[in-house]
Amino acid sequence: MPSSALRHAERSSEELIDLLRRSAEPLPDIDAPEFATAFSRYGDARVVLIGEASHGTSEFYRARVAITKRLIEQHGFNIVAIEGDWPDAARIDRHVRRVEVSADEETAFARFPSWMWRNRETLEFVRWLRGHNVGREPAERVEFRGLDIYSLRASMEAVLRYLESSDPARAAEARQRYACLTPWQDDPAAYGQHVEWGDGDSCEAAVIEQLSELLWARLESLERDEGLFDAAQNARVVRSAEQYYRLMYRASVSSWNLRDNHMFDTLKQVLKHRGRQAKAVVWAHNSHIGDAAATAMGWQGEFNLGQLCRIGWGDDAVLIGMGTDHGEVAAADDWGGELKIKSVLPSRADSWESLFLRVGLPASLTDWRGAGKNALRHALGEPLLQRAIGVVYRPQSERQSHYYESVLGEQFDAYLWFARTSPITPLNSSGAFAQGHDADIVPFGV
């Protein structure tokens, strides 16, 4: 780059940092009662989506908890929807809404990556939510829902369990339909390979038939049947999962889009089921929460949950991203690998994280939603790199594995910043905290 162009770029960067210093609102400690006060500005929304730059960072989880508590207590939000599987979240939902739980239900969030939801931060929120619902009428209790797609086996079992208790004849029919998928229920990726690359038959028609039957049953039902709603949603998961594992072997864009479309459809179903007063807080990764149209993902043909929410609800959907510069994170080396506590490298100089680090605040909220914020939104309108750490973190290939371009001012409505972060505290396989023991681990199992 010529020296004049370099000086211009440096001057523009300094001007942006100065604007961010004037716009960023310092935040107190997450545990301070006043931490979430600033987030009441989003209380008028129908859906508030709160992201995370990694799945294993304590500050991101704790901040979401504090914000969500305020939105529930002060602004009438009554649904918490997470990037987690429907049957696992339903186990938590029955616990927090004090619904009778079957003795044969499996431990919630036990499969890889278990630490994503089986951690101290989530458990403490679940305890709070159960306490918050005490004394409230069933229709007024806050729900806890899962939006994701990976629970093929558990969702099939949930459908069959409901039908066996309500209509044994239809349960037998459902078991015959799902027999096509049963051999693959513990390895659904192998099913996709078998159909797409082998000579196996697709189970698509059978799972669609089962879903259609349950949806008709819901339409014909004159009551707000929670069991039927849960069974129908699990049938939706089975339908989407069957498609997802086949699309994995065609194109990653198609499988990503199907997954996020499923999450959006699930969120719509939950809001519709709740009724006209429904208001939801969504917890998921930045890559799902931020508008994909403003990122390299979208430029390559992918869309996501945040983008669909903006299209569906406009200004009634608020998208909040999060970021950090350095610290530690709970993550694995590879998918299915062992959990490790890893050091997060300082952010790259050409990233959004580096700009926010140079602002100089340890924790801040920067908001560009609504009128009067055009200058800031415009200043955040150039593409820079943004870091995304999932359940896998590979520092040795961080640029290729974890950075993508984004236009922050279009991707989010606001950005929550923590300069240094620490790892979540996972629960061990028995449900106790990995550091120390806690006997009250319901509903995560023992």
C-alpha cells in the first residue's frame, strides 16, 4: 500500500476509534445489580437475540443471564430459546415450569459438546428461572426452548412416547414409519452418506407422513395440549434432521441454511403457541444471531436465524453481538474431542475486536439501533475480520479456522464487549461441577 494510502487508512481508523470511545457505554461488573440496566432499551422488542463469540466463555453466558433476567422481570419476556436440541431443552422446560417429569427421561445435554449447556452458568440460570416461576399460573410461567436440529434419536423417541401414552394404535404406525431411520439413529451422518453416496433409500416420505399426521391432530385439537405440541415439534426435528444429514453430503451451504431455517421456524412455532403476548430472548452464537447478509457467510449464499428474524419482524427483532480480545475459553481440538481450557490469542490488528480493544474499556455496550445513530452505523459500514470460536478452537490456524469478514454496523444492532474473558465452568458426567460438588443438579441428571 502506498504511504499516502496507509496514512489515510490509519487516520480513518483513529477517527473510528475516537467515535467508538464517544459511543461506547462503560458497563459495571456483570454481577453488579445495575449491569443489565442499560439493556432495558430493548424491552419494546418482540425478539431479542443475544450472541456469543465462542461457546465456552463465562462472561458471554453470565451477561446473557443478567440481560435475560431483566427482560423477563421488567419487560414481560416469557420465552428463552437457545441453540440447543428441542428434547434436551424440553427436559429443562418441564423442570422450570414445574411440570411432572417422567422418571425414564435421559440426562439433558449429555452428548458432545456437553459443556455448551451443562455448565455452572446455565445451571444457575435454570435455578433462578424455576424460582421465578413459583406462584405463577401455568400460562404465565417463562418457557425454556431448544431451537436446534441434531436430536434425531431423542426426537423420534419423544414422538413415540407421546403416542404410546395417548393413542397406542397410532404409536404402532409411527414406529413403522420411523423404522426406516431407526438403524441410523445413533449415527445419522452415516444415513446421509448411505443415501447420497450409496444406493440406500431415503426415509423422507415416512417422516413427512408422520409429521403431517401430528400437525393435523394439532389442528383438530380444541385444547392447548402441551404434550401434542411437544410431539409435533419433535416430529419437525426428525423431518429436518433427515433432510439435514442428506444435505451434508451435497453442499455445506444447503445444510447450514436448512439448520437455520429450522431454528427460525421453531422460534415462530413457539411464539405462536405462546400467544399474542409472546416475547422471546434467543441465545446462540454470533454466526447465527448476526445478520448473515452482512458477512462473508451471506456473500457466499448462506442465510441465518438473525437475518430471517429481521425479515420477519423488522425493528421488533434486536440483534446483539459479543466480542473479546483475549483470555481463556473452554473448547476441544476437534469435533468429539476432549474439553480443554485454551488460551485465546490476542485479536488480529485488522479485526473488529482490535478496534474495540483500542477503545480502552474493559466492558462496554455500543448501540447503533434506531434514529440518531446514523453516523455510528455508517462508520461501522466497512468490512473487517471478526473472530468466531465454536466448540472447537484451533489457535494454530486461527485466521483460516476462526475469522471471517463482516460489516458490523449491518450485522448487529449493538455490540457487547469484554476485553478479557474466562472459560465456563462445566459440569462433569455425574452432574456435579467439575471443580467441587453440588448435590442439587436437577434437571441435568445424576
